[in-house]
Amino acid sequence: DTAVSQTPKYLVTQMGNDKSIKCEQNLGHDTMYWYKQDSKKFLKIMFSYNNKELIINETVPNRFSPKSPDKAHLNLHINSLELGDSAVYFCASSQTSGGRYEQYFGPGTRLTVT
Amino acid sequence: GESVGLHLPTLSVQEGDNSIINCAYSNSASDYFIWYKQESGKGPQFIIDIRSNMDKRQGQRVTVLLNKTVKHLSLQIAATQPGDSAVYFCAEGGGSQGNLIFGKGTKLSVKP
């Protein structure tokens, strides 16, 4: 069974559109994350979220918003897509927050904005 | 901003040789360190972790060394194989930042 899954794996869309990426984890973890990986492979955290607290990286534009229908899901919604949003987006989860536990990553979603 | 970095962005080794990937971290309050391997087209995968009360930890063919005095972390891969070719990331956590902070990756290429 896949521990952390994301859909879609590839997403090609035009500037100005709104899109969502879905993430699910079946590990029973309390905390989920979204990362953006740029063309230089740098992993930048965008959000961390557990059932109590959403922590937003202050550099993330407010066009990006995480939505969590339940503990096992953390979707990423992006409004008014821009060319610079093109990247690979990874969802991850960990037992709890605080940065002292292994994070399990999904397979990634490659977003291309044209 | 980024607090963890790698000394070598690329590393090329001969199959069968040992590989050493280095990492410097800047937050002396970090007490958890982890190495990930990312193969092409996949998400990062856990390799090994270490907590600050240790200076060495061994896994299968991998060893992580932690030197808190100079804030340095290294990953040693014994008898490197073609399947080890990937980008390797170190990350630190447990400090005031509240999350894992990833460094820049090092691309390991294994020559047959």
C-alpha cells in the first residue's frame, strides 16, 4: 500500500487558471506538509499542518492555500497560476510536528504552467 | 532562509568505492538530522537519521557521522553501487524552526 499518495502526477495548465493537487496518507500521521522543489532540486517547505495548527512559510504567495478535509488529507489549491509556479510539488507526512521525526514523501506532482 | 548546505553539489565515484557526502548546518539548537535519497522522478526516501546525543549511526552500507562541534554531518556509503545514483539531501530539525530544514542536494553518480 502506498503510504503517501498524490494526484495528479503531472499537471499542465495555462497561466491564470486555478488548480488543485490532492494528497492522502494512510500512515495515521498527525502532521502533513507541502514542499516545492525547483529546477535546482532545492526543497522548500510551503506549509505544515496538523489538526491544531497551520504553519505557513511567509514567502509563499497567498494564491496557495492548503485545505484539509480530514487528518489523512491535505490538498493544495493554487489560484491564478503563474509561470514561476512551475515546479515539482511534494506532499509529506510525519508522526507529529516539531521536526524530530522522519517525513514520508509522496511521489510528487510536476506542475507546468504555460 | 536556508540553514543547511552541502559542500559538494556533485560527486562521481567508481562502482565499488566508498562515497562520502558532506553537509554543514547552522542551527546549533537542532537535535535531529536525517538523510534522504531522491531518485529521478521520485520523492525523497529516508536513508538514515541521527539524534544529537549520538555521533555515529550505522545502517545497511550507510553510516552517518555527526560532529556537533563544527556543525557537520556526513553520509558514508560503502561499496557504492549503480543503484545508489541519486540526489542526496541532508536535513536538520528540532530547533526553533519547528520543521525539517533541507539543504541543497548532492548528486551522486556511480560509474560502472
